[in-house]
Amino acid sequence: MRTLILTALLAVASLVFAQERTAAPAGAEAYIISPQDGAKVHSPVRVQFGLKGMGIAPAGVKFDNSGHHHLLVDTDAPTDLSAPLPATDKIVHFGKGQTETTLTLTPGKHTLQLLLGDQNHIPHDPPVLSKKITITVVK
């Protein structure tokens, strides 16, 4: 329920407070430190986030050349990058500035990808999007 309310509030805020996307510096890069692409892992899975050319700041805090991570789990990046990223089970927000997490995933193949958002959860321009990796959770 909390996720649904947060998603609705973000959607309303994007309509009311429409704004330009925050610029990303040239060469900024998000990446997944671990697990490695193609890894076979056991659940729960520790995922470590990396960022080059920018800093981390919590949601709601505006610092130049900074943002916070959103982890895309088994999904593609949204096609509309001008709106705040919704909080779902497939788009996990790290608005406190976290740089790692532990995920409970079912056995099988899963994809992971990072997308940096600005203080309002809106992806930068150009988007700071990691390479999508595939991992296999084994029993």
C-alpha cells in the first residue's frame, strides 16, 4: 500500500512540478560491482553499486553532479525518462543514498541494472544507466 501511495504521489508531483531533467556530467557511469555478469549465485544476493564521475546524495537533496541509485530488477528502463521513477518491486529506490543491497530472488535467471535519479527520482540527461547484467540464482 505504501508503495502504491508513493507511486501516486510521484506521478502527481511530476505533473504539477514539471521541470527539466538534471544534466549528467560527461563520462558519468553507473555500474554493478557485484555480482558479475553471468554469475551463478545463491539467494539472498548481495548487490554492490558503483558510480564514476558523480556523487551520491539522498533523494530530496540537490547537489551538483549527484543523484541516488534505482535498481531495475527483471525489467527494462522506463521509456519516459522525464518522469519520476515509480517505486515498484521491479524498480527499487535507494533514496537514502545506499550503495548496496541484499535481494531475495527466486531460483532462475534474473537481470539487474542501475539507473541514477536526481533529487526528485528523475533520471539525468543523458541517463546514467549501467549495463544490464544477467545472473542465475541456484538452489
